[in-house]
Amino acid sequence: MSLAACSTGGTGSRDEGAARTDEIAAAAPTPSASDTAGPQSAERVDPIALLKADPKIGQRLKSDLKPCVADAYPVDASYGDLTNASAPDVVVNVMTCGDAVGIGTYVYRKQSDRYENVFMAEDAAVYATIDRGDLVVTKQVYAKGDPVAYPSGEDVITYRWSGSRFTQHDWVHNDYSRAVGDGAEPAPAASPTG
């Protein structure tokens, strides 16, 4: 019986030089203009101004919308194609300052020269993202007695643009395991320096 092994002093793989890429590059398709259609960059908008000017948003959220420090608001903004509009749509997530828990998510679509609110969810622990043209909204689910940092699970709801509004396309519920340590809250991660 014979055994083969890597030689010492080598890289552990064949030491015959760099792999040839000219044949691979020649075989790879070049993207055409139709492959890259759609907006590739987004004009940035002021998400705070969008929220404050939005008549659909209640006065309570508007008055609570304040910077956490200096002029840094607890707001994330994402840009992408959700509604097949001529300009990228804007997803705005509003969070709490202390623990960054989502308290509202909004989608704005550009209509002529202004942005219009076409979706909103004002719930505790809600956050939305754009995933390949779909709006994915995650809502943390809390059982009685759950601390804010440790929900019992989450609902993940996928919406798609249909004509003039979003419709629910998919729903997934995840229950989180409580089998961490003694079943209490998870312990903080150890410091990498020990």
C-alpha cells in the first residue's frame, strides 16, 4: 500500500506557478447593458427630513425623533429597487438610542420630484431590509418576561411590489433556543485578549 503526502517546503498544493486565467477569462460572459439595467447608484436623501415631512407618521414618533449624540440620529437608510420606479426606493429604519431596537420602518418611492411613503410598520423591534428586489421585514417576538435583548423568536415577512402597493409574499417564524448555559440569558462573549 502506498501513501502520498504533501512535501515539506511547498504550499500544500501543486507548485507549478500561477493558474492560467486567459482561457477562463475568454470563456466568461461579458455583462451587456441589459444585464446591468436599473439604477446602479442612488442619490442620497435626508431620511430625517423624509420622516419629519411625512404626513402618515404620527406626531409622537416625530417628536421623539432626536439625535442620540451630537447630530447622529438612530436611523438607517437603504437604497434599492423595490417598486420598479425610475429612482431607487429608500428604506428608513428608526431605532431607539439605548439598545438600537427598531421602532419603525418606512419605504419611500420617488414620484415626480418628491418621495411618497408606500409602506410603514410602526411596531416594537421591527427592521426592514432589501433583498433582491423584495422588502424583508423582521419583527422580534417576545413572550411574557423576555428581556429586550433576548426575544423568544422572530417573524420574517417578505413583501413584493404589486401594481401600486406591497403584498405579503412569504412568512417565516423562528423560535430561538433557550438552551444556553443554564437556560438563562446568554453569557457575554469572552474578550479576545483573555
